[in-house]
Amino acid sequence: MAVYVSTGYQGTAYPLTHGRLCWDATVGPITASTAADGFAAANAATVRTDSAWRPTATPASWSNAFAAATEISFIGIAKHDLGTQNATLSIEGDPEGATGWVVIPGLGSVQPGDDTPLLFLFPEGSYEAIRVRVTAADGNPTISVIRAGRAQEWPRPFVWTGQPITESDQISFENTLAVTGNWLGRSIASDGLSFSLTMNNATETWRQTDFAAFKAYANGEDAAFFVAPRPGSYPDEIAYAWATDVVTADRAMPNRRISTSVTLNCRGLRPADG
């Protein structure tokens, strides 16, 4: 798992010590350079991880063209085999008023080290389209869930105690025993991440505006989001996740400037090498 930050980017409203919740995505017409049978480009534009895009040749590109110029500050890739395929990526945008594709600074030659979720953060800008280009790979990669939109910057750092995302493996096993009691091995019955994140001392105004928007999304049908609790100092702490219970906030103090507390109980995607 990795967060990649554009060159020189330190955050918009809040620094990279504050959490990013990336859910507010925009989907327009989806195109790709090529697509294998059953792996259409549009398959990667949903929140579901059971469908994917796969090109028939590399280099390859996947593009999301918006109906109108849209403010974008993140691109996330939830499930893929880019590490296994030894792939190199270029993250690109078509800025409003420009004449074509430009590479997001510092994101032109990304080489994922494994097959875990990827999150790209960059300064918010108005784009006509975004593009993920696989410039090199050993084979044709398979990619599920490519999302682009505005990263929501939470106004207070998440509490930094408890189990890190990288230690939150939730795996259950089926153990096989012989009638003699000998252990014959085991298989994985279920696999994922399970973790909680808490943020305290946010304002009543934030609860009623930005948090209300996230709450409506997280309690809806799509629900899944990218979360990076401290993307600047802990770039490996990232998950593609969903809440396990109703997302809500508490009024923890009688002071409206620091009244709100939120705890997110999450399950998340854990690829095999996560």
C-alpha cells in the first residue's frame, strides 16, 4: 500500500499530517487504448473490486473524460497486479484551457512495489480529463477501481494510537486435521483488513457541512473510499475501505469550536501481498 504525493505538494487546507478521505469521485465517458474480452475499460470506473480493465498490449492507457471541467486532487487505484507485472505508471491530466495531456509533477514514473492499493495526491486543479498510463510492464496488467475526484482533508489529525492499518489483517483459516490429530495444512476462508480511526476536536460547522457529505456517502450504497490517515509521514498507511456500521459523529464537548468526535470502524481490501 502506498500514497504518492505530487512534487512539492503539502496540502490545500490542511497539511499532510491530517487524514485524507477520498470518496468524492467524478465519472465521465471512459476509454482505453485496448481492452481484453470481458475486461472493458468501464469495468474499472465502479467502486466494485470484482470487475476490472485489462489491456491487450502495453504501453496502455485508461482515461476518464468529465462532462465539464472538474476539480480533481486525487486518483486512487484499489485492486491491481501492477507490482506483479513490474509495471511503470504515469499519472496525467488534461487541465482546463490546456491543449493536451500533462504529467502530474513527480508522478510520471511510478513503480508500485506490490499489488496493494495506490493513492495519488496532488494540488487541486480544474481538469477536463485524467489518464492512467502503463508505460511499461512484463505483461498486460489487470486493474479494478480507478477513482478520481477531490480529496477531503479532515480538519484534525487522527488519533495515532491503536492498531495501524498495516497491522490490521483480518484473516480466518480452515485448518485440516487428520483423524489421528495430525495437522495437514490450512486454507484461507476469508481475508481483509479491520481497523478503526478516531478524530477529535473538530468544529460543529465541519460536522454540519463536510462531514455531513461524507456521512451521506459512507452510509449509502456505493460506500467504499480510500483513506490515508497521515499521508505525508506514513505513506504506507492507506486502505480501500468501507464502514462496518453507521457513520455518525458525537458531540464530545460543550464548545462548538472543538465539539465533534468521529470514530470510523472499517473493513478494507487486503490483497495477498498486503
